[in-house]
Amino acid sequence: MNLESKVEERLWQMIQGSYENRNYTGAILDTIYFLSDLVREKSGLSSDGISLIGQAFGGKSPKLKINKLQSDSDKNIQSGIAQILRGLYQAIRNPRSHEKYKDSKPDADCIILFVDYLIRIIDQSKTPFTKHEFFERVLEDNFVPKKRYADLLVNEIPKKQRLDIFIELYNLKEQGDGEKLKIFFESLIEKLNKDELQEVYNTISEELKTTDNDKTIRLILQIFPPNFIQNYQELSRLRLENKLIESIRNGRCGSDSNQCISGALGTWAGNRCEYFLFKDELINVLLNNLSSSDEQKQNYVFNYFFSTLKKLINPPSAQIVHIINNGLKSGNKKFHNALIFTNKAWMKPFKEAYDNFHEAEQVYNNDDIPF
């Protein structure tokens, strides 16, 4: 009999070496190892032997369903297959793993063919977890934006599929709501191990190396924690920082409405600034905008980055002391307001100008007078 033509190609590749070397006991064990790996892959379990079979096929809601489990006959078949698989480990694998066996070719052929039959059944089994349905539940409008809801969803993902789910959902991110995805990915990231997290950082880094889509960059910044930037590949990290700094350089806010006129992407730098490699360049850009004669550039810094500046330049440098004291002495109320909740240590170089502050009178052009 030509066994190669009778069994699954994947199974033959697993056992070919042992079988062709007439190590028939080894071929039988390789066959059962293949079956175990298949059950683990489909179920997401990590156990082995009888325990693996019980967890995968047992209980009222098994992880792997041979059929719809609606009729008594369906349930009997499910139970019967589970018992056969348990017997396979007890009667076939375990003795050969612990004792000396020398199986004949006919015995090996019979056992391998029977296990191949079981493998085909397992291949067709259904698991309650399906990627497509899961993705729809994460991306749907009815996703509940609460951590508990996200935790429950993440708990449904088989352990071995967590990284795959992360990467595939990451690639679908623009179909979802940024705030909801942030909550979901936060829960999923908590379940990933160190190696899986490195794959996450690499996946994000690869996109940041090339994308010029502000929406994509904004989503990445919105979804993932600020400290993630420290783990991106250096090339990607520097490119991202440069794009944010250039956006900040051109940032402007309206004088009255405080609406962002330009530099919207830069506003997402926020609490990531403390992790920047280009921190000195960032500080220079912020101070240049703050000291600018363009009121809209100053407004941009006051609205989005003044508290950040206080963290980045602590204690205050001579340059920022000069800029802020000049602003206070000129009667610019926005400098005065920005210092209201400043701690005493940082406030010390500005205290005299702050205490003696007098707001400058507003000067109107004739075109500004509404009558």
C-alpha cells in the first residue's frame, strides 16, 4: 500500500522521515503529535493528551464542535469522538512514549490511517470563535466603550490567536472608532507576552516608516499609549517625531475662538513629548512660537503645549524666563493666565512680573469697531 497517497499531505510531511526509515513506532508517535498540534491550533489551548481532548471537545459548550450539537445523536457523536481521542492517547501514544515498542508496517499503516480519519473530522470541526464575526463585534457601532466590555471580548480570543487578531484588527483600524479601538487594544495588549509585544511594535513601526496619511498617524497616536513611541524602531520613531514637530512649527489657533487653524496633527504629540529623541528641537520650535509676534502661533502653544513646556524645561531655562517675563511686562493676559496653576518652584523666576502684572488695553483698528 502506498501510504503517502492515502493520508493528508500535511500529515505525510510530518511522518515521512520516520516512515521511510522504517521507524514505524516513530511514525505513529509523529502522527499523534500532529493531531495534538492541530487540536491546539484550532482550540487555542496549550495543554496535552487527555486534558487537551477534554478541554477541546468536552462540556456543554465545547471549544471544538464536531456538529451542531442539537440532537441526542449529535451529542453522542461529539462524546464518542472525544472518547476515541482519549483512548488514542491512553492506548497508543502513552505506551509507546514510555516503553520499548517495535511496530510493524501493517500495524503502523492501520493506526496512521485511522488517525488520519480523525484528523479530517477535527479539520471540519467548528469553533465558537471566528475571526470575521469577532472583528465585526469590535468594529460595530454598538461596541460598548468600557474596559470591562473590552476585557470580556478579549477573553474570548484563543491564546494562540491573540497576536494574529491584533495584527489583523490593526490593519482594519480605519474602519473603526479611534476611542473604542483604544479601549479594546488596551485590553488586548495586557494579554500579550514580551515576544508578541515586540511584534506589535514592529507592525506599527513598519507602517510609520512610509505612511504620509495624517489620518493613519493620528489613529496610531490616538489608539496606543504615549510610552509606545519608545518601542518603535528608531527610523520610524524619528520620522514620526519630525512630522509632529513640523506640524507644531506651523501650528496656529484663532485669537477669539481658540479653534485650531493649522497644526492639527501636532496637537497629538501632547504627553508623548517627554519621550521624544528630538526633544531639543521640539523645545526650540515651541519657544519660537511662544515668542512670535504672530498671536495665533502663541495661542497654539498656550492651548496645547504650555503645560508640556513646564515639564520639558524644569527648572525654567534663561530663554523661557526671558520670553514669559517679556509677555507679562507687555500686559499679555494669556501669559498671566497660563501661570495660574504653576507650582511655586517653577513660578519663582516669574513671580515679580506676575505679581505686578497689568493687562494692556485692547487696541482696535477702525475696521474692528462694530459701528
